[in-house]
Amino acid sequence: MELRVRHSDGRGQSELLPPAAAGAIETLLSLLAGGQRVAVLAEDQELSPSQASAVLGISRALVVLRMDSGDLPFRRVGKHRRALLKDVLALKMRLDIQRKALEALAEDAEDLITNHGL
């Protein structure tokens, strides 16, 4: 895939993109066109507990609890905790799977109550 960019001064630029980059750029443009905010970070980027809480959609206190329990690996930089983005995203995936399982269980329980009087 070739990406062509025309700058505001009329200057043009073309770059050949590997397939993985093409997919990422398509997703990026789609999100931006939809009015969403986007951040591009490397997997080895370190996040503070506050930044990790924004990615995970949980409170900072719960992030610290996950760190202390060993669910989210981290290192200390002085007195501050830092977690790798890839570890935060792995935890997010696990939490999303758990959340979906709980939602399915709740739907099953509601079905049993509604349709079977249990």
C-alpha cells in the first residue's frame, strides 16, 4: 500500500507501507473521522497508575491494587510505579473476557428467572 500525503503548502510526499502499518493507519483514520481521540504509543511505553486506569477504565486505586496483587507487573521509579503498556493491555484483555463472561452469566440467570420461574 502506498500512502500519499499533500501538505498545506502543496508539497507532496509518498511512502510505501507494510501491510501491518496500512491496517493501523486505516483504523486510525476511521477513529479520527468518527470524532474519537487517539493516542499512539509503543508497547514498551511505561504508564503511571493514573494513565493505566484510563486505559483500563477502572480507578487508580484499583490499578494499584492489581499491581500489589501481582495481576499487573510494574517497576518502581523512585517512589512511583510504572507498568508497561503491553502489560496493561494484556490485563485489559483479561478483564474484558471476564466482563463478557459475567454478562453472559447474568443473561442466563435472567432467562432462568423470566422463563422458568427460578
